[in-house]
Amino acid sequence: MTKTSRFDLENEPLPARIAVGLNKVGLALKFQGWQAAGQRGLSPLQGQILSMLSTARGGLKPTVLAERLAVSAPTISDSVKALTTKGLVERRADERDARVSLVVLTTKGRAEARAAAGWPDFLAGAVEALDEAEQEAFWRGLVKMIATLQRDEQIPVSRMCITCTHFRPNAHRDASMPHHCAFVDAPMGARHLRLECPEHEEAVVAARNATWKRFTSSP
Ligand code: SF4
């Protein structure tokens, strides 16, 4: 049984302190994002569009970009126009349906997307201060938090393992790699869980709920 310390009585509860800590990290990210974007002549939203397109095979519809980035269609339209003028993206007809127009990265845009994706490098340095076991526990907790926020419709949907039709949580006895990805037919550990996977296919609601229950029932 855990002993009680006077800090248990005087401190804010741990969930509240974790929320304050995350808020501080969020502020640091926002500040760095604005600085980095400004240096390259991009708005943070334009940087996010480039990052999102870099993980999508074959481009994305503007409506999908708006949905994933939780902004309005006119806002996406303005940013796509600005990125087109800069030569970073272009419109292309969808090969499956010529009536559908997709936003795709140009070669210049792909290079810029790699730089935009590097915005949180300063955070990666801080995360490296954690040892391997701490990183894995942190990653698992983070994935769980993001999935909860997504289920509560507080953040845009991301293409993460937990909502994927190919994800089989706790399918193996090996505690270091308990999960399974049916798409590549390979076991996965918590450290392998993805937040933005190009192969992701959204599972139906009942399957998502069952996956969530099975995933969160493990220690
Ligand atoms: S296809 Fe991608 S998102 Fe789906 S389970 Fe495999 S790695 Fe995860």
C-alpha cells in the first residue's frame, strides 16, 4: 500500500498537475511553431497542411484537410491558394474519380513538408532525457489520451492504430509486443503504435469500441 505524504494533502492532484505540464508543453510548441513558420514565410496552418499531405498517399481533398485540421473549408481554401502561389502544392484530379480535385505536394512542397515536420525537434531533445522504459510508458499514455480526446470529439480524427480495422490489441502473450497489425501481419509493441499511418482504415464504431475496451483492459 502506498504511504501518504504531506504532499498528497498539499499538492494539486496528479491529473491536474499533468494537465498543467501538458499546457506548458503546448505553449512551447505554439511559440516554436510561430517562430519557425515565420522564418520560412509560412503560417502555422500552412505548415500543418504540408505535414498532413506528406503522410497522405496521393493527396487529400480540401474537405478532408479541413476536417482533420479542425478548421473551416474557406480557411483551408485560403491556405491552399497561398501554398499554390508559393509553388508548394497543386490541384490534381483524383485518378479514381476525375470530378474530385485533390491537393498534392509539389517536389518543392515535399522538401518544405520535411522541414515543417521537424518543428518539434526541440521537444524530441527533451524526450530523449527519458530512458527507454519511460519513453514507452509515456508514448502509451499519450496515445491513450489522444484516443480519449478523439472519442470525445475534442480533437480532429487522426489515423491511429487504435481506430484502425487492422489493429488487434493484446493478441499476443509477449508483453513486449502484445499487439498485432493485420495489414503487415506483424506483432507490435506500445512503442510501435502509430498516430498517422498511411495504411490506416477506419474501423466501424462497434469494432472501434471493442478494440478500445481490449486495449485499455491491459495493464
Ligand atoms: S495499418 Fe497502420 S494504423 Fe492500422 S494497425 Fe497497422 S500500423 Fe496501425
